[in-house]
Amino acid sequence: MSQQPSQSQRVAVIGGGPAGLMAAETLAAGGVQVDVYDAMPSVGRKFLLAGKGGMNITHSEPIPSFRARYGAREAEVARWLDAFDPQAVRDWIHGLGIDTFVGSSGRVFPLEMKAAPLLRAWLHRLREAGVRFHQRHRWLGWQGGRLRIATPDGEILVEADATILALGGASWARLGSDGAWAPLLAGHGVDVAPLQPSNCGFDVDWSAHMREKFAGSPLTTVAIAWQDSQGAMQRRQGQFVVTATGIEGSLVYAISAPLRDRIASEGGATIWLDLLPDLDAGRVLEEVTRPRGSRSLSSHLQGRLGIKGVKAGLLHECLSKEDYNDPDKLAHALKALPLVLKRPRPIDEAISSAGGVMFEALEGSMLRALPGVFVAGEMVDWEAPTGGYLLTACFGSGRAAGRDALAWLDGSILKK
């Protein structure tokens, strides 16, 4: 017969990001004492940074499309989303006294567009519920079943009836997600997939001229085509930016996973840029071959098709002189300019990371190799594009881990 968790039972939550805080809220509501340990001087640092340009909480698209954003791990992440879907996320935020709205892209934002008011309201609620916070407390592992915690005053050992690890991935280490937990868990027999950059930019071996003249230049009307893992061509329109090292931006981030995987398997990845996505190929060829009189070809392209600046620079960068001066090849390149990506940018620059604790190493949210230890958030092996999908899954996974820990404490999950 199971028994209800009691206030005398103590759960340690390691990590004060969205997943850890949601786990703490769920645990506190279940009647146990919760202590949150975070290595940084304050909690939610990456959460605050993500909201600096507009706090994108979730997305309003239909649930089947929403779930599909999690790719190969859709079925596993669905467990989190089924219990805490995008509408539940919005309702939860409204319960904190924060209104939300749906933007033109379908993304959901707090009315003030900022993360700080939401985080303040959330932390106030958690403290009112009895959650205790311990900043500048870094988890180091275990000793004799107790948690090793480094503090400003030296190392301490902490006893807990259950532990939830919500340590993030390996992007933005200065905000606390450094991936240092990966070898530690692997050393305890936990299957951990290598951490990789996700929602990241890519390096291109630009010429010195391209780097010096066009670094920082945005392409606001462009489409990218690429081959998926099955060899089928995919296409997406959006915006990105040329950088000194390559390319980055929302359009690139959205397709970064298949590009990263192709680079890993083949040593590089080719994408095809449509510099004129609003014109069909026939119209482009017609304009390219239209008589230009005494005008230079560059002036002709600018006057007839608006090709100038960074778009003109990309043509000269990626086409040979012979192809540039061949009308048929030039027209084709304007709709499908090949660009070779060499490598993803370093993981610490990425918005998020892929890899981590494999779902196959879990029983629900609990580590099979370490009964009583649960994991949540980005340290689990899933990934998603930006647009509210990352944060929604982190919320859902934290809530699931909290519920699973409560079930462990009351005996609903049999202890080995």
C-alpha cells in the first residue's frame, strides 16, 4: 500500500532553470520539502537571456504539428506534452498574473514581452510554497549516497530522499549550462549521447573580401533548400545573417539539426540559396537574358532583379567567373546558389544543445542506473527548433520529473 509523501521527506533539485523550477513547484504542491541548488549567483539566468529580445513561451500551432517539431524523439516528448500542453503552459502563466498574446507568427509571448516579471512572480510563488534556494552551490556528484555540493564556504554533503537533476545542456556555459554532468553520469553507468550544438550557426570558408565587406549583413528575403536524411529535397523561407565565420539566424537555426548531422556523417553539407524566392525560375531567366545595352551585368541584375549588396557578394563568392557570365547558369544560381557548410559553430555559442541522457536509460524520468535520481530539461536527449518548443518541453519535463519523484516517494514506483 502506498503512502502520501510527507514534509519530512526532502527532495533536492539540482539546477534552477525552467525544468528545475517546474519540478520544484510540482514537488512542493505534492507536500515534500524542496531545496533547489544552483551553481550561479541567481536562478533562471539562461531563461532571462532567452527573454531579452522577447520572451517566446510556447507556440499556438495545432498539437500534431507542435509535437512533430521534436523529430526523432516526438513519441518520448509527447509524454511531457500530453500532461502539460501549450494551452496548459499559457494557463499556468496566467495563474502567475502574467497575460499572454499570440504573435503574427503563432508564437506566444507574455504581454510585456519580458522574462523578468514572469520569473519574479514564479520565484515568489515557490518561496511562498516553502521551496528553499541555495545559490552558488555546485553539485559535484555523490559520496556514500549523499550529494556532494561545493559552496563558497567549502564542500558539504546533503542527504535527500530523491534527487532531480535539471542541469541543462552545454550551451552558454557562463550562464550555468556547461555539460560537466555528462562524464559524471556516464561514470555511473548512465547512457549519455554526446552533447552537440543545436539551433546553431555554421562555418563557411569565406574569402577575405566576403568576410571584410559583408560580415553582419542580413538576408531578409531568401530561401534555403537542403537534402534530408532520406535524400529528399526540403525547402524553407526566412531570414539569416552572413557572419565573419559563416551564417547564422532564425532560418539557419530552424534547419540546423539535419545540416549538423550531414556534416558529421559526410564532412560537410551543401545548401542551395534561393536569392529570389518570390520569383519563379522562368521569370528570373527572362530578366537575366533581357538585353542590357551598355550596362554592366551587375547593374543589370540590380536594376531588373534587385540583386545588390550581400546577395551580389554571394554570387561572386560562390560562382566561377565563367558561370557568372553564362546567362543560363547565372539564372539557375539565383534560384539555387550552392553554399558549402564546413562545421557547426562551437556548442557554447549555440542556443541549445542536442544529446544527453538517453531515454533508453530512463524509467519514466528516473535513471535506471540510479534509482531515486530523476532528470529533466535539456540534459535529456531531445532537441527542438526555437519558437517556444524548447521552453514548453522543459516545463513539461520538469513537471513530469516532479510527479515521477512523488510517485517514487509514495511507493507507486517500486523501489529496487
